[in-house]
Amino acid sequence: MQGPVAIILAAGQGKRMRSDRAKVLHEVCGRPMIRYVVDAARGAGAKSIIVVVGFGADQVRSALAGEPDIHFATQEKQLGTGDAVRACRPLLEGYRGPVMVLVGDEPLLRAKPLSDLFERQRSERLDCLMGTAVVPDPSGFGRILRDSAGRFLRIIEQRDCTPEEAAIREINPSCYVFELPVLWEALNQLDTANAQGEYYLTDAPALLIKMGRNVSAVPVLDAQDVLGVNTREHLAEAHVIMQRRIQSRLMDEGVSIVDPSNTSIDGRAEIGPETTIYPFTVISGTVRIGRGCSVGPFAHLRDGTVLEDGAEVGAFVEVSRSTFGAGARARHLAYLGNARVGAGANIGAGAITANFDGRNKAETTIGSEAFVGSGAILIAPVTVGQGAIVGAGAVVPKGKDVAPGQTVVGVPSRPIGGERG
């Protein structure tokens, strides 16, 4: 196991989500929550990641399959966070070094503070370092207790707090860096003498102090970082914050977003400078948009869509798994699915590619500088050649390709006149 190591706890059911889906697979801005935590751990420097699975284990394994730095440990029974970390021990046999422990339902964690924790734990030779946060409302979190000199003493769960302790605003968001094999010594001493009858990882830092080990806690996380998603309402809150982050980054890179509060952009989308995104646009999945494009209002770009430089997708246009060449335009009320639209082509209002026959999806190719008239239907698979014209309302049957420069009209379409131009 190559270090540093990160352990992500992802075994919980999340009963308040009222879902058969594993809690950590609920999506924020188009991606499963755990994906953001994995990215943060990698960004912080983790070389190996162990995901502890339990409820919905097969779902989580499938969602993260095929990534060589991700390994899985199984928590057979829900016996607490300490037990979940112990489930990783066989994978970490012989490993000596730092291990970061995170939870998979905090999608707003950022790489920079986690990287700072790794560095501080190393430089100060700490056996346990906790990342804490000072928040306006600490409800639901364990509180950090310190002595009069500010040194960490222990974590106390909210239900066990006195009124004075409940007023403490420094909380434990379950973000730790432990040194191995020291951690195993503490986990061996955990017991279930608590209201839940579980093994609490939160007890480990205080146990390490009793053992004479070096333990510290630093408030390096902010209130947004530690928003844990336990309900659908929390999920919506996380979406809003993540959207703000995504759009702020894009605007810093030169993208104009006219109305951020009424725009939704997937974190995987790539958008070039000088592009303008108009209100009520949804960009979902791995969309790539070039420089100087125009998108919206009320546009929907779905996974696999590529807009090359200067392309335009306008009002009430949906594009899915399609490529628009440079300067291609679909300005009104169109649907392009599984299409390849050449440079400079024009798609009229109400035109669609009929790409699904009830079983399979097929491709439509529209050549450069082609013109597809309003209300036209292109039944895939079909090709409209370079510079061709499809008249308004025409239906082009599958396999009845339109030759370059040709004009077709009618239902079904038929050629008229000579070649264009």
C-alpha cells in the first residue's frame, strides 16, 4: 500500500435519505458525493484510497470500479466508525505512515486544507491530528474540548454535552490524520459503553493522549467544507454551494454566466473563455465547450456533448452526445442527439434528429455549411452532406442520405433542383 493513505468511510445507509441507493452515491451537481471526497483526498496527496463499504456495497464498488489507487474494505455489520476503520487493517498490514480518515458524505471538502493537515502531521510528528471547524451552528456535531491553554482534550458528542459544552462552536467533522501502526493501539482499546453500543473513532484521540502520544486539533476547515449530507435538504444545500464554487472558477477563467442562480453546470464540464452562458441553462455530464460559444437561455447540454469554438446553442435547444463544429448554430427549439454537426452548419427551429428506434440509438451526420430547415426530422442513421439543404418540415428517412450540395423537401424527402452553389 503506497502512502500517504486515505480511508473514506462509506458504509452507512443514510436512513433519513429514504432511499435504496447507497448514501454516498446521491449526486451533487451531477456527481456522486463520494467522488468529491475521493478528488479531495487525491488532491491532498493520498496515493492509496481505501473505501469502506457496507450498505449498498456493490453499488459503491461499481461506481468506483477500475481505478487502481482505490481499494475496498467491507464493514460486515454497522458497529460504528471505529469498527469501520478496523475493517481496513488487513489491507494496511505492514504499512507504516500517515493515514487520513474522512467520511464519504461531506462532498464539499477541499484538497488544500487536507493537504495542510498531512504536512502538519508530518512536520510536527503527530500521532493524531484532527481537522476541526468553527461553525455558526454546531448542532449535530461532536464538540472539541480544550484545556485552559488551548490544548485538545477530547471530543464530546452533542447528546452528552452540558449546556456550557453545547455552546462550544468548534466541532469535529470526522477529519483525521493518524500515524500507523499507532492507530491500531487505540482501536484495540475501544469499547461499546455508549448510547449507540458502537465503537466510536471519536474516542481514539483521547485514548492516544492517555497513552502518552502526541495529539493535536487545528481549525483548518470552514463551515461549508464540513456540511454533512444526511437529508435531501442537506443535498440541496450542498448543490447550491458546489454550484457557486464551480461557477466562480469558470468565471475566473473567463466564462460569462449571466445569471448564476438560475444556471446549473456539472463540475466535470469544461468551458472556454469568452463563452456566454445564458439563464436557465443546464449543463450536465462531461460536456466540453470551446472558446467564444453562446449557450442558452433554456438550453440543455447533456453528457458527451462537444461545442467547438464559436458554436451557438440557443433557446430551448437540447443537445446530447453530439458534436457541433466551429461556428455551427442551433438557435431555437431543436433536439440533436448522437449527431455530428459540421462547422458552420445551421439547424432551424424545431428540427430534430430522431436517434432512437425504441431499442438502439443511431448517429446523424450533418456536413459543414449544411442547412436544416425549421421542423425538419432526420431519422438516424442518416447523413446530410456538406452544403446540403433540408427544407422546412422535411422528413429524411434513415439510410436516405442527402448528397453534398443537394436540396431535399417533403415527406418523405425528395431531391429538387440541382446541387447547391
